[in-house]
Amino acid sequence: MSTILALLLGSAIVGFLIGLRFRVSVIALVAPIIAVAAAITLRDFHFVPAVAITFASLLVNQIAYLIGAGLLNRSITEQSDDDIGGEC
């Protein structure tokens, strides 16, 4: 169980940091790495649970990316609104 939580947490952290720092094309490069790492880590599990956990870790990664990118976009929008309001 701790292996699954570590995979999900690590995937979420990586996705969030990518969302704050990089564009969406980077997530396409990281997703196969996460899938391979999950497959190697879950090699002792049965096939169906391992596939489900790998899918969940990729899903968590992409959701965390969207959250990070949304926060970055919101902060940029707020800064540009402050700049426009300051000129008046």
C-alpha cells in the first residue's frame, strides 16, 4: 500500500512542478517515464491491479499538472490586472 501511495504522491508532485514551470509538451515526455517507473515498481503485483495503478498515477500526474498550470495562469492574470490598474 505504501508503494502505491508513494507512486501517486510522486506523480502528483512531478505533475504539479511541471505545471508551474513548463508547457504541456513536457508532460508528454514525462508520462512514459512515469509509466515505466510504475511498471517496474509494480512488477510483483498482478497484471490488472498494476495497470490500474499505472493509469491512476498518470491521471494524478495530469490533474496535478492542470492545477499547477491553472495557479500559474491565475497569478499571471492577477499581476497583469494589477499593472493595468496601477496606470490609471
